[in-house]
Amino acid sequence: MYTLKSLDSELLLRWSKLLEYDFFRMYTQHLIWYSPVIVKNQSDIKQESELPKFRKNIYTKEIIDFILNQIANGEKTKSQVILEYKIPKTTLYKWLGKYKS
């Protein structure tokens, strides 16, 4: 496998489960870091593409709800969530403001 130029995603998923390491995260982080910056000017207004857009948000709505429920129920404090899940402080406070129950 080390000599292969590429791996099938199913095989990579098996290795991820076996080693309990998210190998897909490396690829998504690469896409995030090296994606081109798109600047829109009013003169550049064009028809929107129907292709799916790549978003840099790596947290799903379910994960956000889970974390906010832990804070709301008193299971964890905000600082515990920041330390345990390694979520940036600004991100957590944006969630708290945006997703108030």
C-alpha cells in the first residue's frame, strides 16, 4: 500500500476505523488551506453555478447542537468544551449567539 499512488476511499475508510485515525481529515484540511479565495465585485455578477459549493465549516449541525446541549444542561462549562473538544473560543461564542434555544 505504501507504493501505491492512490488508495480507494473504501480502503482508506477501513484503515481509519482500524487505526482510529481520521485520514480523510488530512485531505479536507488540505482543501480548506489551499482553496482559492474568491473575490466578488459588482461588475463580476454572473449566473450562480449549480455545482455544489465547498464550505469551510467542519462542524455539522448535530455536533453543534450536541455541544450546546451539554452547556445548556450544565454537563460541561464553556471552558471545559473549549479544552476538551479544542473548539476556538470565538467559534463557541458565535454558536451560543446564533443558535440560542
